[in-house]
Amino acid sequence: MNNIAVFYDASCPLCVREMSSLKSHLADQVTFVNVLDNNLMTNYPEISIAESKRVLHVIDETGSLRLGVDANVYLWELTGTKRYLTLLRLPVIRSIANVGYWVFARNRYRLSRLLTGKSKCEQCDI
């Protein structure tokens, strides 16, 4: 098992699309954990299933927990692509990005329906 773990909502088509893209770059470096899989989640008792359904969680290589925008930027930094996302860590931009992330996270199923034609799936595969 890898030291880096990402916890994602496998019922969200947009979330799964993002994780699939990340997995194509990071499959050997990161463990992708479907938070809907109770058996898998027993390996991570420190991660709240309810919270990880609400916001992206990543345990980085130091064991620190990263959430939301910070988690996403961290993962894309690992890929060596989308370097422009590091701008989201600048103080003013970070505040705006965090608000945007929370709006996205609360409305991800509606946004998924608009962008993919599917609001939710049983458990999408990455």
C-alpha cells in the first residue's frame, strides 16, 4: 500500500472523472480509496466517512491530512501537470478558491448532472 491515500466519493460522476484522470498519472504513487467501500475504510479509522463524502481528503506522504482545494492542488502537483493550479495557494486566490470549492462540493451532484448527464451513480469505477 502507498503512503499517500486519496479518499473520494465514488457516487459522484465528476469526482470519479477527476480521480480517473489523477489515477492515470499517479497509480503507482497513490492509493485511491472509495469512501463508500466500508471494508476499505476500516483500514483508515482516522478518516470520517461522512466528512470524506463531503470534502476531498488526502493523507500525504508525511501522514498529514489535506482537504478540499489543498488536497486537489497537492495531487496535481504530484503529477507534474497543471502547474498553474499552484496559484490557488496564493493567499487571496486561496480564499476565493476555498469558497468555490465549498460551493462545488455542496452542489456536485447537480453539477454532475449538468456536465455529464448523470447526477449520481451507484459506485462509478475509476
